[in-house]
Amino acid sequence: MAENTKKLKITLVKSTIGAVPKNKEIIKSMGFHKTNSSVILPDNEATRGQIRLIAPYVKVEDAD
């Protein structure tokens, strides 16, 4: 099985004040602490599923 080395840079661009509690937990579990902070995560199905749920709060870019 080939190793997927592609990464995504995800930036939290909107505050989670007033967000659904499930979305707040997803954002916290991804490693965000403050607005405008970024994390680099692997590009896989699990990460893509989380991004789909919190799309209004984040900006996604390719990381190299």
C-alpha cells in the first residue's frame, strides 16, 4: 500500500462562538486553539470528512 504524503494546511478563520457543540469539538480535536491559527494534517478521508462539517469556519490549502 502506497504511503499518502499529501498534506493540507487548514486555517481557522471564524470564531467558534455560537457554533454547534459538535463542530466545536471537531475544531478542538483538529488542534486549533485560536482564530487564524493553522494546522497541517494528512489529506485522507477522515480529515476530509471533518473539513466538510466545519467548512464555514476554515480555509484549506495544499501544504508542501
